[in-house]
Amino acid sequence: MLWLTLRKLRSKDYDTRARAFADATRDRDVEALLQVIEDEDEYLRSDAIKALGEIADASAVPALIKRLDDANF
């Protein structure tokens, strides 16, 4: 159900998106969050990075290091 999670994470509706990020963090859905940190929307990337930081899964480290060069952070 990755596609459904991604759809909710990228929703234009703030409440839907906020619930989706909370769910992804609680469920430790690293795969979905790693896809969102590549999104063109800087706010989505920021939320995904914060969620990955809360999860603290070592598999996310390479993607997070890559984001260190992101001018928006």
C-alpha cells in the first residue's frame, strides 16, 4: 500500500498530510518517507526529513546525508 501512503503524504489537504506523516512515523514507514524526501515540494521534504529523524532508522542515513546539500535546509 505504498502508493496510498505516498498519495496521503503528498495530499494538498493539510489535515490529511499531517495524519499521514504521523502514521508513517508511528509505523516506521521509512520506504515511503525516503521517496518523499526527493519530492520537489520543500515542505514535504522537510516534514519527511523530520519524520525520518524521529524514526532514527540507520537505513535512512545515506539519503539524509545527500539532503545536506539541499539549499532549503
